[in-house]
Amino acid sequence: MDTEPPVVEWVAPSPGLAVSGRVNLRIKAEDTPGVRRAFVLVEVNGSALFAVDATSTDGIYWDATLDTSSLPNREVTLQAIAENENRLQSTAALEVKVNNPDLEKPIVEWLDPVDGQNVAGRVTLRVRALDNQSVGEVRIYVGGTLWRTLTPPFDPPEWDTLEVADGPVVLKAIAIDDAGNRSDPAEIQVNVRNQGVPPALSILNPAEGEAVGVQFQVRASVTKQGTPFSWIPQNGNNLWARVYDYRGSLVQEVPLLVNGAQPANNADSVVEASFDLGNVPADLYRLVVEGFVEVNGTTFRLYQERLVSVEVSSNLPPALVIYAPRQGTVLAANTLHIVGDVTDDSGRVHAVEVRMIAGTCAAPGQENYLLRYEAAPYGLFHMEVPLDGHPDIRDGFYCLRVVAIDADNLTLRNIQEFDVDVRRGKAPVANISVSTSSVPVKPGDSATWTVKFLGFPPPDPAPDPAPEPAPEPAPADYVLLLRKDGQIVESYRGQDRLVSVSRPFSEGDVGVWDVLVVFEQDRVQGAAQGGSVAVVAPTGP
């Protein structure tokens, strides 16, 4: 059986090359008896964005094409991954710099205030600027004079309208991206009316960026600023809460009320509303609270907004449980065995990613190695991850990170981390035996597998004089997998020195059955497989 992973290396492009547009990729992957699959994983900031499948005409050189137009202009890591017939994988990383020409100008628009609005006192100015790459700055002009230059993260500034005389004032915003492209100016005219100050509106909850479900509550406060005011109802209600999607389309609106009644004129109030967004995708949404009041005969718009992250119950991160290894496991062999269970409410999982990070999970280092990227696993799974392939994991302490990636939203991830100690040496061993009720084995017969955990093998060569008999090995913490044609059918977990499992076979069980066990003795991981049983279909009358 082939126990060595493929050897994979990059042929093109060259390391550090600046790339743009469509880029031809070539990797070289060799293995005996052969490489069954190769692909390239595209990463930014250590997060996998997407994979590009490669094709080959000779089974050695694999080609793919990467469209960089959707990638940001920055350093990008390309992980070449090759997999042999036994599903052993090797990786090779390549750093390139995406440098597409940015010819697209940004877009800027006013959110608050709006054109024709009356303003007084201190007013928060809110604009939205968008660009295909990134916005470098937004310039705000008041009455034709540059008033403020905003830089990321573009916190909305407060404008004191007492700095200008009452009357119409033009506000202008211009966005400039990192390439120097300037947006068309966004201009509005507001009317400064400082004979009275409107009440202050604040959103109490949810907080900015808070994760909420499709059903959530909004609370806001209205606080009088010394000047009497009266509400100007819009569509029968004084104050509205509205949710918009990323396109700016209205998703839902509900009135904000005080114990079921409208907020009162000339009074402080705390108002509430409940949303039920129904069947919407998980995403960032803009929550807006808005109303109009009259102060000394002048109409003022009250406005507040914030972003909320809607997490849809039908699209939660995958559920991921790792049975082996565990916290503090010692890895003495050249192969890491991972046994886990991954599921999702959608019935699909995009991938499971395995990384080793030098140091500990509490204090990780800079060395971050991608060891495995398994597409579309589901349910119980077992991975054999070589530690002496590409990359070669040296002895030392590492944080083992196993990541389950959602199929519908790649940003939804379940991360499990364990501190492990790579310390090559003797690994514990086990013996697997099998007995069957008859030979050949047919539906209606049964088989029993017995696994005996033997502890650590004696030193080689044996010392002279021979040592005293070794004490009985410690009980093993085990995960036993019963497989049919290489697919996991049943699993058993426990702690013992000896374990037996039986299986009666039915007509649907024709195939080759065996046992794989991953275990720990004295915190050191071991693994064994064997006990093959061929269940054959009955012949004859």
C-alpha cells in the first residue's frame, strides 16, 4: 500500500511575481502509482477564498487558470495541493502579488442629512463610499470650503451648524481610492435653522455590528434638547425603524412605539419595535431609525443608523467535533490521524481544513502550515496527514487547527484547536484479529473484530542483558471505526486494553469490511488497521 504523499512543486509563476488579469498556473506533482487530483487553493490573510481545479495530460504537470480580477491588489498565497490514489495530500505554497490596474472611480452618496433637510445644533454627517478595490479618503466640503478629510474606518463626524449663519448651505462629498481615482461629487443643500434644537435620537440596541437572528428587537431613545417639539407623522406613525440589504433595498419597516402607543410630543421617550425578517440570507444589513419633528415652525429630520449582522438559523456554522487527537496529544509517528464528525443544517459542508501553527494555541508563532484541505466531507471522517511531506513538520509544540467551512457562506466557520507535541519516536501499537461465523462470509453470517492495545514496542536492538518483562500497558483511549469498502459505517469510543465489536451482515453488506482504530496510550497517538472480511453474495439456487 502506498503510504507516501505525492511530491508537489511550483513551475509557474515565479515566487513574488506581480500578476494581473488571467494567470496561467503550472505545478508538478509526482507519485507512485500516480496523482489522482491536483488543485490550487487561493488564500488572503490565511483564509481560503476559493479553489481552482487543475488538469493534466501526462499525470505529472498540472495546469490551471486563475482570474485575479476578483482579488484585492495585495499579497496572495497560492497553495498547490496534490492527492494520490490513497488520498494522501501534499502542499506547496507560492506568494504572488496581485496588481490589477485600477481604472474604476469610486462612488459616494449622502445618507444623512438628505437634500433639503433642516438642521440645527450638532449634526452627524454620514456618507457611503464604495470602490472596486478600496477607498483611501473622503473629503467633506461645507459651503464650498474643505471642512474635513475622512480616512478609514470613516467614522462619521459631527458638524456644529452654529459655525455658519442660518440659511441654505451646500454640503459636498468626494471619495478618492488608493489609485487616485476621484468620484463624482455628491452634493446636497441643507437649511441651517438654529432658532431651536430638535430632540436627540439614539439607537440603544442592537449595538453596531451585533449579530442578531431574523427575529430581533430594536430600542431607541428620544431626548428633548430644551426646545419644544411636536412630531410630524409619516404614514400614520411618528418614528420608523427600517432594515435595508447591501443593495440598499428595503427589507422591512416597523413603527417604533412606547408600550404600543406613539411617542408623545415634547417629551423624552424610549421606543421599541420587533422585526421578523423571514427568509433572508445571512449577511450585513443596515438598520435605520427615522422620523420628523417640528421645532419653532421648522421641520427637522431625526436619523440614526447602524450595521447589524443577521445570522440565519438555517445557515449556522457547521457542527464540528474532533475525537482524535486531543489536547496535549504527543505525535511520535510521521503521520497524524484525525477522527472527527462534521455536519451542517444544510446537509452540506464546503471543506475541512487542517493547519499546524508553531507555538501554542494561546501564543501562536509566525509559522503557519496548511496540511490538508478536504473538499465536501460529511459525517464521520478520518484523515491521514503526513508530517514529513510538504511541508515537513519539525519536532516541537504546535497548535493543531481544524476548520469546518460552511457550504453556503464561506465566512461561516467552526474552528477547533488543540495543543499537540510533535516528538518523533516510538508510537504505541495494537493487534487486530477477526473471527467469522463461516467461510466464505455471506449475508446472514457475522464477524467479530478484537483489538488488543499492546503499548510501546521494545527498543531496537534489545538491550543485553534482556530487561525484566514490561508491565501491563496502560488502557488506551480509542476511536474504533468499522468500515465497508473504505467508508465509515460505525464508530465506537472508549477506554480499555482490549475491545471487541461484532457485526451481523445483511444483503446490503456485500463488500470488504475492516477496522481502523486511532488511540492514545500515555498521551502518545497510535493507529492500526486490518481485519479484512469479504462479504460475498450467495451463489447457486
